[in-house]
Amino acid sequence: MLEIVRQQMICIVAPGWAGEAKLPTSLHDGLNALLKDVAVVHFASIGLLPALDGAPKPSLVLELAVEEGFRPCDLLYRLVYHSDGAMWALFGSMIAPGVAVPTAKHKEQLLADLMSWHSIADGGFVGARDRSVRQIEMERDLLDQTRTEARNLKPKYGNDRTAFALALARWAYANPRFGWAATPSPRSYWRGKGASIGAKLAYPVAAIVLWFLLLGIVWTLPRAWNWFFGAPGSVGQAIENAITKTTECLFAMSWHGLLALAIIVFLVWLFLVPLPAQFVSWRRWLNSVQQELDRPTETLSSLATYVGGWVIGVPLLLAVAACAIAYTFAPLAYALAPDYMHNVIEPKLPKLTGLQITVIAVVAIIAVLVIGAVFYWLNRYFTELSKKFFHPLQDDVPRAQQIHPSVEQCEADLVGGTQHMFSLTELRGPQWWSAWCIRVSLRIVTFAGRVFFTQGWLGNAPGIHFGHWHIIDGGRRFLFCSNYDGNFGGYLDDFINGAAVGTTLAWRWTELHPRDPALAGQPGVAKSRSFPPTRFVVFRGVKCELRFKSYARDSMLPHLYRFDACNRTVDQINLATGLRDALFGERNEKNDDLIMRAIET
């Protein structure tokens, strides 16, 4: 499932670029014609990566964001063997310098090299998913024509929204130009039948049921054999006993694990949902803890919270995890060493009744509430002490963010359309560990985007068309490419406020090393920079807003070429798809309202 998403975003990193920092106009035109004719590429960009230590020349990176379902080899084959030869004009000098017209052998070599240079995304997010380039263009035309017809019908229907929507639906049905729209727009499982919470829960529930069913079948097999063939011999009896003990142990461990998981989920839900809803002081305490852990400046309050997390929070979580693991594997311990468990371990375990456990939990909750109330009282009545407690100990931002003229020019050229970003950083040492952590984090982000964030938003961050990360150059460097709506400052604000955890996870293992520009006129890095410090892996990080924006700016590279197949925002794409489904769907208030909102937007 994740492979499908990752294959939609490809980067080709070709070492040894011998050209200049500007592509010829003829090559621009050739690439535009190629990508428009292939008609499966949503976005494409070309940039230069500074040379690695010891490499004499920079690398050329080609970013491709394509429709779902295309394997990289199939896509690259179509690009290389296209009749206009644009791919050879771009990469040919690296394969056979001086050869203007490639032979079949040259094209075969080019395809092989592109496959060796290409990298599918280690993680990524697709905003307007399940839509082809042609579908977006056709739905845009439907939206434009519907708005034109709505202006013609407005004098007749006025404010009668139901009749107005019905008239537009009849007009669309009667127009042979829109016959294709009568078929509902394609939706993947997670945007269609799997969109509900129940459908998402069905998979783990089904897996649990199948696991217990498998254990039951294995447990039954030797008994069925004995019933069918008669009593077993000594060897058969030994096999039956082994199977019985193993399956019963696994069965007990599975139930224990499920119960432990259910208790942990219940406790998390209790602490995060009912208690904050019922007690203002609890809600204030939770908000305070998060704010202090995310606080971008060092204060006594943030340091106290951080230290308290290590002294109290981490040991408490480890104790809960240890109890859950011990309870889960207790049946295995009893099966392997029953005498030791009964005679040595059990006498040491405290014997608590359910009432005693409940009293302990209630007392613990009351103690936390009292502590929160005391801090609130101190903060309210001792204002001078509070100011000192929350006052920053040091300035967290050494300088404002700097924008290289080449990057600024690229952003200016894209004003009014979809923006683009290249970011290149290095992995922190040890690089193998950073690469592993980043890949795990990106798989989590990709899974969440595929299954849960299906309406074009990553968390609470809107406007992302294709955002993807690549670990390149043998695990030494980290490339981030993004196609997004709006402007750079607003884009990062969306990540800071709407997807802080995922962004921090993606970048926290990176840093910036000094590097020379790829070519004259390109940005370099004069001074080493580190990603803003994090707390407990997911806190702070991007919440150090100015430091994060400065870090992101310093990592950016300009593009030499940019292709946008549709030039539509995510909201516009979703609006056009929604209008199609509303016009040709059943007549109800929801669809009527969607039609009216589409023509009024």
C-alpha cells in the first residue's frame, strides 16, 4: 500500500552535470511538450545539487510527481523513447558527450542509467489523490462551463437554490460533452468505502479474529487426527502435547496482550478526553505541559517541565510498558518455569483488590489536579515570580532568515500558481541510525496520509499537492521536494501549526554542513546549522518558528525548470470533483448545497 504512494514521487539524481545553471529555452519547450504529450505527470522540476566531497561536478536532480499506478520503469521508458528526444537532450551529455541524435543503444543505456539514478520517495503525501491529469482538466472545464450556465440561469431562478441546482443538473445531463461525468469519480478504498472509522477498525479486528481462529484450528488438528485415526502412539502423544501447550500458551499471551493494550488505550483516552472535558484545571495542566514542551525559547518553566518529564513522565511510561510486557508474557513464563513462578515470583507480587487499585488511581489523579491548581494559584497571585519563571533565559534566534536571490526569483516566477520547494540537508551522525529513524518516521507519516488524511490535508496543513522525502547519495543527504499552494511563509506556518509532529519527525535527524554552491549564482551554506532542538523526539522542533524557517531557507535550492500540468489549487481540484459528483449524483440537499457553493465560490 505504501509502495503505491511512494512510486508516485520520483527523483532522478544524475551525477556529473557539465552544463550551466540555466537550461536553454529549446530544452524548456521540449520538456514541456514531452510531459504534456505523456499526460501522466502532474509536476516536474529540475535543480542542481552541490557536489559531494571529492566530486568534481554537481548533480542534476529531476523530480517527477505522477499519477497513481505507474511503475518507475514504465514511466521512464515512455519518457526516454518519446519521439521528441527531450530526455536525451537533458541527460545525453552524461551518457555520450557530443552525440546529438541517440541510437537505440544510446537510449537503452540512458534508460538503464536513469533506473540506477532514480529514487522513489522514502515517504510522501499526495493531496488531491485518485485523480489523473486528464480528469483534473475535464473537471475544471465542467466547473467553468457550469459557472457560465449558472450566470445565464440566475435571473430565472433567483434565490431558489433547490430549483437552481436541479436546473443545472438537468443541463449537465443533457449536454453530451459531459457524458463522461455520469460515471462517479474514481476513489481509492480509503477515500471511498474505507473512509469511515468502522472500516478502518475492521482491518485490525479482522486480523485479531483470524489469529485466534488460526490458533483454534492448530489446537484442533491433533484431536481431529486422533478422532479419525484412533489413539496416537508415544510419539504422536508427545506431538499432541507440544501442540496443545504451545497453542494454549499463545492463546493466553494473545488475550493478555489485548487486555493490556485495551487498558493502556482506555487510560490514554481517560487522561486526554473525559478528564479535560470535566475539569478545567486538568485541561489547563495538559495544555500547559504541551506548551512548555513546545516552547521555542528556554525558560525556567520549560526546563522544569522537561526535567519533570524525565524524572516523572518517562519512568512512569516505562513502568506501564514493563507491566504490560510482563502481563503479556506471563503465560510463557508459567509454561517454561511453573515452579519458579509459583514459589518465587508470586509471593513477591502485591495482592490488591479492585477497590484498592481504583482508590490509588483516584488519589493519583487528585494529586495531579492539586499540583496544577497550586501552580495556577502561584502564577495568578505572584506575577513577578511568574514573569521570572516564564521569561526566556536566552535569545533563541541568532539571526533572521536569509533568502538567496536565485530562490527568491524562483518564488517570484511562480506567484499566482503552485509553488515549489527543493530542500537539501545532511544526515546527522551516525548516518545509518539517522537514515533508519527517518525511514521509520516517514513510513508512519505516509501511512497516516494514505489511510487517515484523505481529504487533501496532512494533519491540519492544507494545500499540499505532492510532498516527498528522499535519502540520497548512499544515505548521506536528505532531499525534500514539495509542490504546494500559497507562499513559502504560509506553507511553513501550516506545518508548524497543523503538522508539527510529522515535520519534526521528518527533519529532526538532519543538519546543514558548509557547502559550496553547485554553480555560480546558486546558493551555498557558509556556516553549519542544526535543526532546532527537540524534546522527547516529537516536541519543540518546528515550534522554534524563526529558527526552523531560517534552517529551511538555508537548505533551499532553486529550480532550473518547472512543469505544472494543471495549475490548480488543491481546493479548486476538490471543488471541481465535488461538483461533478453532485451534478450527476442523486438529488438531495447536500448535493444541491455543494452545487450552489461551487458556482458561488
